[in-house]
Amino acid sequence: MFQKIPVTIITGFLGAGKTTLIRNLIAHAGKRRIALVINEFGDVGVDGEILKSCGVESCREEDIVELANGCLCCTVADDFLPAIEALLKRAPELDHIIIETSGLALPKPLLKAFDWPQVRARITVDGVVAVVDAAAVADGRFVDDAEAVAAERAADPSVEHDNPLEEVYEDQLLCADLVILNKTDLLPSDEVARVTGIIESTNARVKIIATSEGRVDPDIALGLEAGAENDLASRPSHHDAEEGHDHDDFDTFIVDVPPLTDADLFVRRLEEVAGRHDVLRMKGFLDVAGKPMRLLVQGVGARFRQHYDRAWTKDEPRKGRLVVIGQKGVDRAAIQAALG
């Protein structure tokens, strides 16, 4: 009997831990042939590079497709469908496809693409997995005060309270079959319970798994059997009435960073700059003088982590570059001056 290839869409806000989750899934996937479609803003390709250097034998470079020409939810016809059609021609046939969306993506427009005849006949969406940064939600960074908004709307129904960040976050939750509540090691148990309640108030039907470092059993995350392409009506979106979707609410740019003599000092500068300019996300690779390996740096808000991920190769320039993502109007010149 002909079997459709299952696809898992992994969504989640900036820095929630999507790439770490994928690394863990691949590392424990056994003999399953898995292809990855990675979509992110900017031309540095941080997430794809992390996966290519992950050291997992089954994570072959030829099985990783990087799409960096824009958000998949905006470029379905131009980028996504050709990439999927190419994967479907692989021999032997793939066992599973994982799609990692950019942190600013709305998952529902991408999910709608699986209703296209040339895709629907060969593929089923096993599930939509949303990765959530538990510590960020606990801090209220991506969630408005719902009670205050409700009170103001009741007093004056004409008042608008649109928050682009909250809309993206909520759209990801509303489309999900499974929420990976990540980074719970950064919170006490009562705070984890409170954050779980916040998520349930947005999507009462979703399953939630609390974890840290993206540690989830592949048989769970890759075995939801949701058939999500047949269930669009139960996945509401703030943007259902729109013809399209863009990212005019966000700015993203690249900062070239000269070789560093003190990596720890520079990371402290990143924390200070991110906090002062309310930067959403920073990630990239840095060149540290005297070190044979490149330094991978990732930040969510003013919270950063770093480690040396692999040696610089002979055929690549030792060049430090950071992707910076902020809300529209973020002071690009000041950030570049502070870091470049």
C-alpha cells in the first residue's frame, strides 16, 4: 500500500530552541532517513551550519535544504514547493521530512501549501510542533497583559491593541499539535506550571511537554499522526482574513565583527547592547584570535550563551558575522557602531 511521507513543521519564536530540538531528534532517530528544510532570515545561515556540524552520522549535508530568500510563509510557491518536490525525488525514499520555520513565521500559510495537489498526493503533515522559551514567557516578553487589554476593550471597543510579537507567538501556538515548553531548567516548578497555564489559555487542545535543551523522544514529536493539512479550520490565526503576510514589523540585518581578543568581554557587550536597544535575537559566528575553532553565539533578548562549535576550515575566511533581529525602527547604526 502506498504510504505518504510524514512531515513535521517545527515553529517557535526567536531563540526558543528549535535547532537544538532538531539536533536531538536526529541524534535519536535510529535508522530513519530524515531530510531537513531550514528557513531563516539573513544570509549567514546559522541554523543550517549548526546542524551540518552537529556530528550526527545520519545528519548528512545533502539532506539539509536551506532557504534564506525570505520567510517560507511568504515564498511558498517560489522556494518551498520546488524544495519539497526535489526531496520527493530522492532514492531511496525518505522516511520523514522536518521543516524548521524562521522565528517570525506564521505556520498556517505554510500548512495551507500542503493542500496543493502536487504535494498532497505524496505528503501528510504528521504534526505542527511549537517550541516555546519558558523563561521568556515567564518574563512576559511575548505576552501582553490579557486582563488589562480586555478591560480597556470593554471600556472602549474602538481601541486597538495590536502587538505584532504577541500575534506571531499566538499564531504559532494556535496552529500547534504539540508544544515543547523548553528551557524549564531556568524556572522553579511553580513558574513552569504558571507558564503552562498561559499556553493552555491560548490553545486548550494542545499537548504540552516540559523539557530543557530540547530533549524529546522522537517517537513522540515525529509520531503525532495529526494529518494537519485536513484540519485547518481548527487552527485559527490573527491573519486569516489577510491575502498575504509580510514582516514589515521587524528589521533584520548583518553586523560584521572584527577578530576578538576577549570573547567574554564581547559577549557582555552584546548583552548590554541587546538590552539597551531591545533587540529580539542575535546569533552568529565569531573569530577569536588564537583559537582554531569558531565561536557560536546566540542571544534571546539580553540572555546569551556561547560555545566553540567546530574548527575553521582551510577554505573559509575567518570572519565574524552576527544576525540581528529587532522590531521595526531598531537603531541599526548604533548597534553596528557598538559591535562592528
